[in-house]
Amino acid sequence: MSYSIVPLQRLTEQLERLPGIGRKSAARLAFHLLYLPDKDAKAFTEALQDAREKIHECPICCNLTDVEPCPLCGDDRRDKTTICVVEDPRDVLAIERTREYSGLYHVLHGTISPMDGRGPDQLRVKELLRRLEDETVTEVIMATDPTVEGDYTAMYLSRLLKPLNIKVTRLAYGIPVGGDLEYADEVTLSRSLEGRNEL
Amino acid sequence: MSYSIVPLQRLTEQLERLPGIGRKSAARLAFHLLYLPDKDAKAFTEALQDAREKIHECPICCNLTDVEPCPLCGDDRRDKTTICVVEDPRDVLAIERTREYSGLYHVLHGTISPMDGRGPDQLRVKELLRRLEDETVTEVIMATDPTVEGDYTAMYLSRLLKPLNIKVTRLAYGIPVGGDLEYADEVTLSRSLEGRNEL
């Protein structure tokens, strides 16, 4: 390696490890962070430390939160009879953006994936079962991703819940709104056919 | 604003202020930084603080450095008779990568830009003149960007240096190597014509 400014090089390398940041973006970000006024640099590191210190899993739904219970579990206006099971906290944010769902959530923090050595014990499955004990919940919506692992996880959980006499549903998968039939992949199109509704 | 995890939201907003990072990338980066093992998060913030604390301007060439003088000014093998004047420290790195230049540098930290209220006093011009006093330097290469401001700055400095009896040169501008005449813009092509060499 030829001439380099060591601490700057180290910062660039750290930035390059972030997802979606290549060598050139990392260099640009490093210079930006270097030239940032002290006030802004402080706000940046504080936001990072603050988020890492204060955010933990909600003891009920396992979603990320800085309060206990999380604002969703603690909200009396939410429908306590329905739980929507998702893979990770980003999915909760996505569903909340629709403003169509008013029930509760349960965040698994992953999927069952034997290939990667992840079984049900690595997910928040026990926590889900505990929530179903008092029989308040009448429906569990499986909203895991429509991938091999997501489907498998939904199937596994639905079998686990069957004896509990709880309605288990799965999100509908099909052609995205505004999508084009011609460009839809075969699997999505088959799912869309299977899940067809009467008009 | 609907449901959000406040510290995570704040971190996302901080990341969104970085150059080239949009809303979705910021959210992805925020989750990544949140889930980072403690060791890696510490390495990240330390690299940032370290770079900001240790890096300052070299008292001679005004390039960024963590040692004094910088490795380039302190290197006895470099040709002390030539100074290459650039706009910012990234330009030094770019020229060093060519391995074609063995002289010294001078970093202006910007260009003269009356539109933005930046005159010569905001640049490291006094520092450049001080370096020319002992008459070691025989050539100054103007390597500012081929933009209106870069050209103007090079012109301004060359007039300033003329009375000192120093050879002032400017980088050649023309069609990039591997480029296509057909797609070259008119200004680049005119510059390339003006700067033509005998074969």
C-alpha cells in the first residue's frame, strides 16, 4: 500500500463494512464525517450510542423498543385478539404504514433455516406460545416473507398452533398492485391464481 | 407521524444526512448498526473519533495528516523543487495513485468562488507563498479541477506567482483515455484541441 492517512484509512475501512457502501462511497463518507462540525459529529455518535443502549426487545411481542412494554403492546386501542407474526422489526414498520391493521404483533427475529443451523429455539417461538395461553387471542396471522424459509416457518408455527384451537391465517401473495402480468415470475403468478377470489 | 421507535428514528435521521444515503438506505444502516456486536460498534465509533481527533492540517502543505510534518513533506526522496497545487486532500490521493509524480503538494482546501463568498483569504494561499520564499521551488503545477472555479483559481494563483519568477504549469485537460470522441462534450474537445501535441 502506498501513501495513506492511517486514521482516515481506518475510518474508511469501517464504513466499507456497512451494507451497500462500496469503496468510493466509504471514502466520501469518511471525508464528510471528518469535516463535520463538532456539534453534528456529537449528535451522530450520540444517536448511535443512544439507540444501541436504549433499544431492547419488548418482553411481550419481542419487537424492538425503548419503553416497556412497547407502544404497540401498551396501546389499549389495539385489538388484543389478533397477533400478526413477522420475521423482523422492519416488517412491523411496513405493516403499520398501511394503517390497515389494528391488532398486535409478534417478532420472531428470523426464520427457521436448517441450512444456516437456525431452528425454532433461535426464534421467539416460546414467547409466542406464552402469549396464547390465556386464550384472549383468536387469530394469528403469519406474515413471514414469501420465501422458502418464510413459508416453512409459517407452516411450522401453524402446525404448532393447531391443537390450541386458534385460527391461523397467512398473508395473501400475488401480483403487486400496479404490477404487470407479463413480467410477473411464475411462482408469484401461480400463488396469485391459487389465491383467487370471487368477484 | 405514526408509530416509531424514537432512538432508532433519530439514528435513521442522522444517517439520512450523510451524502448519498437516502431514506431506505438510512433505515437499513440503522438496523445494521443496532444489531452490530458490541466489539464492532466500538471499533466503528473509535475509528470515527480517532480520525476526528488525530487528523489535522500539515503545517507545510496543508494536506490532512496525523503526523507532523505529513509523510509527503517529511519524505526526503520527494523532489522539493516542484509543488502540485490541488483543491482538496482527495486530489492528493488520486495523484499519488498514478505513481507518476514525485514532487510535493499544496492543498488549498477549496477554490475561489465569489458566488459563494469564498475569496483567496479562505484558501491556504498565504501558506503557499511562504513556501516559495526560499527559492527552492522552481515549478508550481496547478492541478485544480477543470471547472469555472478551478480554472479561475489556477489563473489567479498563476498571476500571483508570475513576479516570483517561478514556472507555473497547468494539468492537461482533454479526452479521457479510453474515451470516445463522439461522446466527448464540446468544452472538453476544444480543450483537447488547444492542448494538442506534435507526434
